[in-house]
Amino acid sequence: MVPSDIVVTDKDSIGGGGGGDISRAIKRYVFLLSLRELGVPDPVVSVPEGQTLVYFRNGLTGRTASLSNGREIPYWTRTPSTRETYLVFIIGINIFGFDTAGINSGVRPAFALTRTTPITTHTDITRGETIFVLDINN
């Protein structure tokens, strides 16, 4: 895997109520998406992290996460609320907000693949969309 530079909220910005809005870049191989990368407008009590990913530029479309049984569930982002040290933003069912870090939520990680990872495209999974699938048969 190739390391990715991601923008995160600096530790000094947490708990200050938005007074010291500082972000910094770190290298990671696997990471959670930020509110901004998910296309959510920047709340007052957060630090802008990254840029909206093309996949999420259509508003709430594609932002929900679901279990294998189809039930939609909330999931964590990497964006903390700068209001307190224990609040983290989550994506719910067509909404976003923050809650304590102890809530029971899922994760929707993003990850980087090597350039040689075999990927195939399919247009027969979701009507009108091209889906990229890891080709585990190669």
C-alpha cells in the first residue's frame, strides 16, 4: 500500500470551542473519511479537513452505510468537534451530527491500494453507475 497524506484536526484545536482552528497533514495507509471529504458543509465547531471527494459531490447520495442485511446505520468520521474533547462527528441516515466517542457506531474506512491491484469495472450492478470491484480472481 502507498501511504496517503490526509489532513486532520490538530490536537491543540480540540476542546477550545473553535478558537484555535488548526489542521495538519499526516501519512496513513488506512483512515476514516472527514466530514468535508464526505461533502458535508463545514460546521462552526470543526476544522476543515481535506476536500470533497468526487464520489460524494451529489449531496447525501452514497453517504449512508448499511449492514449486510440492508439496515442503514450511523458511522464515524475522523472529524472531531472542537467544542469538547470527547465529541466526534458521525454520519447518520441522511443527516450528520456529533455525539460522544462512546456511542456504538460503525466505520466506513477509506484505503489506498497498490497500483498493481487488479480492479474490474461493472455497469450491471447499479443502473446508470460504473462500479469498481477488486478482482480477487487474479
